[in-house]
Amino acid sequence: MASTGPIAVQSPASAPASRTHEVGIQTDKWLRWMISIAVMTAAMMELVDTSAVNVSLPYIAGNLSASVDEATWVLTSYLVANAIILPLSGWLSNHFGRRRLVMMSIVGFTVSSILCGLAPTLPALIFFRVLQGASGGSLQPTTRAIMLEAFPREQRGQAMAFWGFGIVIAPIVAPVLGGWLTTDFSWRWIFFVNIPISLLSLFLVWTYVFDPPYIRRATSRIDYWGIGLLAIGIAALQIVFDKGQEDDWFGSHFIVTMSIIAVVALVAFTLWELHTKDAVVHFHLFRYRTFATGTCLSMVLFFSLYGSIVLLPLFMQELLGFPAITAGAWNAPRGIATLAMMPVAAWVIGRRWDMRALLSFGLAMSAIGALMFSYLNMNAGTWSFFWPEVVMGAGLSFMFVPLATITVDPIPQQEMGYATSLIALARNLGAGIGISVFAAFEARREQLHQLRLSSTMTEEQGLPARMVQQLGTYLSHHTGSTSGAAHGATAMLYQRLLEHAAALSYLDGFRVMAIVMFLTIPFVWIMKKPVFHSPKSSGE
């Protein structure tokens, strides 16, 4: 008997039922990869623009007559709006249809990008960034759901490797592209550059991506209470993550207030969603042990990953004196290693190896890479960062592909959009927590190391006195002045102490990162091993 299951993605002409093996799977290989290119282009468009803005904040602040601290709201406003939409992506997909939602998001993101580039003032730019973040928030989870549904279960490793290629390469290219456009042209061009990408993506999605029938069921009732509570809670939480370190965390009344609002709103949202019939977030998906564990692991992974993204450039710039472009460029070995090993990870998964073993191997490799970073010192040259970057990058490929594949394995096709939106939210929260925690950890550890180093260099030991005398003699010899030599020598010694304390705090951060990854490995084995079945022919 021929299969009559709906087709998740099909050609513009109505594809016959005989072209599908099961609900949501496209068996035309060429069409499957065109769908993949279409949705990956849309996701890359959002990532390129997001990452490029980070390097341009000082230029934006100067051009719009604002301080750098004020200009950081350009980032915060985007992240808040983006974080609100992420968990709503599954509901929006079912309400509007995935194809329509992706096309609306691309158009909205492009128009708001143009408005950002034309913004005359900082408040206007912040407002347009809110629109941009809201428009782009659903792109990653929705396009990922489309790609997963286009491939049979046994080929999802290939799909996630291809997806990972775009997700990894965009943050590598974007800072370099953003720096070049900002330096040689204007910061406004970082918002205009994605127009050609968006037009290409819009054409490809319009041509190749179509919805299955089960996606075209709009909810009869809109859960206004759920959406409102979620928006308030996520917005407050994102502000706490983004501004906490800057405002001294709970020493600030503003951060305390935002934290209380976040906790109350999110608890109320969770209780409401568990009892309403038209929930916008499907918490019942966490009943699947593999999905719940994989989502938590995604949060931990991005917690550690974004922690390293914060620590490494600061270590290279502030302590080793590398220019920003050099520090940014040294993220490339990690990205290149990840890209190089992703096809290997996909091939191994295709050979039906246990993905839990691959994931454990990837976590161990990334942990070893972080541990290698913890043995650097103030005399490290640029090439000292190469092998730790390569080891960590290779490990990421063996984490990303298996984790992305195994987490959604038990999820029914019609729930895939809700599942990918929850995973995206977990990754977003993990990244926000990682950035905040590691920044706060580094600051606190630096203070502790300053106290420890100061206590070991006492006058009774005679070490500072001898060093001050030697430095004073050196300075007076080269400057010809003896009056300020002792004061200058003391200042130099103290500065050296501060630098050493800061270096130790960064290295402590990498050790914590490695420990977190190692401790995560046993939890991988809580997930069930995927059982792949050979696709059935349409005639069965």
C-alpha cells in the first residue's frame, strides 16, 4: 500500500506521495540539499550580522555621540528580543506555517537591518535592533527543524554536520568582515552587507521549502498570558546576564529588581504553561529522557564554549598586548579544526557507531584543549595558542554533530519545531550564563590572587625592597633623574603584580571550564542509544 504521509518539504510542484518514506522526509537527494542550502543561508544571515556588530561598538558610540557603556545596549536590546522569540518559534511555526514564518523573518530582519544602518541616533538604533532581534529570533530553530525533517533519521548526522558548517563559519568570518567594513567604510555597512544574502535566502526558501499539512494548523486561541509572562521573564533574565557584571551584580538595586522579576515571571509562566490547553512552549517534551538530557547538555556546552570566547581574547589583548584583530584571528584555528572534523563525525555516525561514545570523546577532547590553555603564561607567543585551539575545535565537532542528532531522536515530527526552539533557548541561556559567570569569576579570582601575591611579597622578605632598588637604579640610569626613580619602580612592580594576578585568574577560568566538561561526560550515558531503521519503500 502506498504511503500517504504528508511531506515536510517538497518541490514547488506538488510532490507525489510515493516520493516519501515516512512523514516529513524528502527522498529526492538533490532537493534535500537545496533545502539545506536554503535554510542554512537564512541562519547564516542572522549569525553574520549578529557577530559583526560586536567589533563595531566603539565606532558606533563615537559616531552617535554616546559612551561605550551606553552603546552596549545595541547588543543587549537585540539579545533580549531574540531570546523572547526563541522559545516561541515552535508555536509561531504551527500558527503561521514554517515556510511563511521563515520568509517573514527574513524580510523583517532585512528591513530592520536597513533601518539600523540608517539610524540617526542611539535610541533609534536600539529600537531598530529590538525589531531585528525579534525578526531573527525564530530563524535558527525553525530552519533547523526544517532540515531535520528533510532527512531520514539515519542521515541526520550528515544534516547536522552541514548545518554546523554554516553555524561555525559565520562567527569566524563575521568579525573580520565587520572590522574591515567598519575601518575602511563605516559601521553602517555591517547592517547593509546582509542584504544580498537575505535576497538569496528568500528566493531559495520560496522556491524549495514547503510545509507538511500538520504544520498548517493554526491554534484557535492565542495564549496571551503565556506569551506575556515569557516575554517579561526572558527580557529581565537577559538584562541580568548582560548588565550584571557591569553593575556589580546584586550590589545594584537594578539587577536585584530584574532578578526578582525574572524569577517570578518565569515560575508563573511555567506553572501556567503546564495547565493551559494552548501552550506556546511544550514542556511535556521533557518527558523524553534523551531530549531532556540533551537539552541540558547543550546548555552546559554553550556555557563552557562562550566562557572560552570571553576569556581568550581578553587574555591575549589585555595581558599579552596583541591587537584586537590578531586576537580575533586566533579563533580561526578552532573553527577550521571544527569544520575539518565535522565530515568525519558525520561519517562515523553514518557507520552506526554509538553517538554517546562520540559525544563523550568530543567532551574529553574539548576539556583537554581547555586544560592546555590553563598552562599558558605571560611569555606565550601567538603560536602557543594554536594546538589548544585545534584540540578544542576538533572536540567541538564530535560534540556538536552527535548531540544535535541524538537529542531530537525521540521527538515526533509534528513536535520538531517545539523541540528545536527549546534547544535553542537552552543554548542561548547557557551562553548568557557562561559569559556572565566567567566574567564574574575572572574578576573575583583576580582580586584573590592580588591579595595572595601581595601577602607573599612583604617587606620582611626583602624582595620588593630589592626589586624597587634595582628598578630605581635602572630608571635613574636611563632617565637621568633620581627623584622619581623609586616611585616609578614601585609603580612598575605593582603593575607587574596586577598583570600576574590577572593572568592567573584567566588560567583558573580555563581549568574550571575543563572540569565542567569532564564532569559532564557521565551524564551523556543517561541518553538512550538511537536505534536506526532502514527506510521502508513506499510500496510497503
